[in-house]
Amino acid sequence: MNAPEALLTVTDLALSRGERQLFSGLGFAVSAGELLLIRGPNGAGKSSLLLTLAGILRLDRGTIGWAGGDERAPLHLLGHLSGIKPRLTLSENLVFWRAVNGPTGLAPEAALDATGLGGLGVIEAGHLSAGQTRRLALARLLVTERTIWLLDEPTASLDTAGDALVGRMIENHLQSGGAVVAATHSDLAVAGAARTLTLGGAR
């Protein structure tokens, strides 16, 4: 049986911020159905790596390749900032992001139901708790289908139930043929094996 084609291939990647080199010679590949965990101490470059993969930071050296050779990767980036507009309602936030990224996933109300925010669509997002705000950010992943998810501390501000929600969402995405690269200090509640890439130490 042939190995599945890599959705993302990174070769000889090097990145500096200011005068400090975060990493160099970094290489890995992620295929459909795979979860890659990015580990390392604070300041090792975990968030910067995700931003580089998303095309937000310019790399010093190396290549980032996508399946099919597409210049624009079919990805979602969930960073530390949740990307929520506080004066819009929960539903309006998801309508906005669905318009920006494409209406290829769940309807806004269905995404709110799936992330435990059902019935709250008419509330302004600025009234949410930190955990609810994170759930709304997670709902953005569901209103538009993207093959690759780049997640930066996806369980931040979440309780035990929220941790389980993140685990289910990742499992469903992997089972549908997607891939996930997650920078996290936590153990994600995901069934099955995950590969680990450690920055600032052994690779």
C-alpha cells in the first residue's frame, strides 16, 4: 500500500525574530488524518512556526510545500487572539467569517450548537466569558471547511468539557481527511497516536 500524499511538507526551515534565531534545519511532513503536536518551552518559536506556515511571517530559509502545489494553502489558523468582534452577536461573527472564508461548512447556528453555544446567537460577543469566547473561535473552524488546521493552544481558557470538545473536533477533522498542527503545552484529549515535534530541544 502506498503511503498517503503529504498535505504539508516543510524542508530546511529557518526563522529568526530580530537578532535571535528561533530554529533552523527544521523539516517535517503531515498527511491526511495526522495530528502533529508542536512542543517546547516559552519562546522556542511554536507560535512563530504556525504563523510562518500560515504565510504571515517570512521565513529566513527553506520551503513550505502543499499538496497539489497550491500557492495558497487550504488552512485555518486559530491563534492566541480569537478573532472575535465584540460588538457583533455570536451569529453575526460567524456570518462574517463565513463570508470571508467561504460558506462551505456548517451554518452559523449549527456551529454554535456543535461548540456548546446553542441558543446564544443573539448575544453580543463582548459579553462572553473567556471560555465562551474560545468556543466561538472554535466555531469559526466549522463554518468553512479547510483541509489543514493550525491551532495555537486550542484549549486555552477552556474547562474540562471544553478540552473534550477540542478533542472531538480534532478527531472528526482527522477522520474526514484533514490534518492538524497544534502548538500546545497541554495533552489534547484525542484518541489515537500523535507525532510530536519539539522546538528548543531534540527534534
